[in-house]
Amino acid sequence: MTAFFRFSPRLAAATRAGLAASALLAGLSDGMAAPANTAEGQRLAKQWCAACHIVSADQKRGGDTAPSFASIARRPGFTPQKLAQFLMNPHPKMPDMQLTRDETRDLGAYIATLAQ
Ligand code: HEC
């Protein structure tokens, strides 16, 4: 009986898959805000705007110089986005109410419902 040893060195082919998985989560939340909330817009309008504007069909009196929200909504070219944009910059005849971006969106969406 002859023990026969074969010595065969194995070449280990070390393959390194250099796939560094990097999570690219940043920036995804931008532009994915919740839809505008018209009920909240109505609440804000009654709280902040009704002293001067007629903000809903059930309001009888407003200021003399401020247009009603329904008439604003029916103007040609009106869009909720434009109104929200307008509210981000204080109007000379209106107090600076420090509305947040969400609040201006809700107000714009609410006022848009008055056009019907
Ligand atoms: C202190 C009174 C006052 C308050 C409070 C007020 N407004 Fe006004 N607003 C006015 C007056 C006056 C005008 C008319 C300005 C003009 O014709 O130059 C006006 C005009 C506007 C216009 C029309 C601007 C245009 O392009 O002609 C919009 C829209 C408007 N207001 C939205 C709002 C909203 C929304 C609120 C509440 C968050 C609000 N206003 C609160 C007095 C007010």
C-alpha cells in the first residue's frame, strides 16, 4: 500500500465585490407634503381674515375695503398656489400674520372652494 500524497496548492481567488451600499434617503421628504386641508383653511380664514374679508357664505359683514374671498376666488387667473404665494409676503394693507407655508396652502385651497 502506497500512500500517495499529492500536494496541490489551491489558489484562492479572492473576489471582492466592492459594492458599498449607500443609503440615499436625504431629500426624499421634500416636495411630498400632505395635501392641503380646506377645513383647516376655513378655520384660519375665520380666525385671521374675517375682521376685514367676508370669508364664507354664512358671514354677513366684513370690512368696507377688503374684497370677499368668494370674489377673489372667481377672479380670472386665480389659483390656490398663487394665493398661497401672495400670503407668504405681507400685503401693505394687511397685517403681517406670520402664516406658515402649510397655512397659506390651506387658505388657498379653502378660498378656491368658494368659487363654485
Ligand atoms: C386688517 C384687515 C385685513 C385682514 C385681517 C386681512 N386682510 Fe386681506 N385685504 C385687506 C384689504 C383692505 C385688501 C384690499 C387691498 C387692496 O385692494 O389693495 C385685502 C386684499 C386681500 C387679497 C387680494 C389681494 C389682491 O390681489 O387684490 C387677498 C387674497 C387677501 N386680502 C387675503 C387675506 C387673507 C387670506 C387673510 C387672512 C389670513 C387676510 N387677507 C386678512 C385687509 C385685510
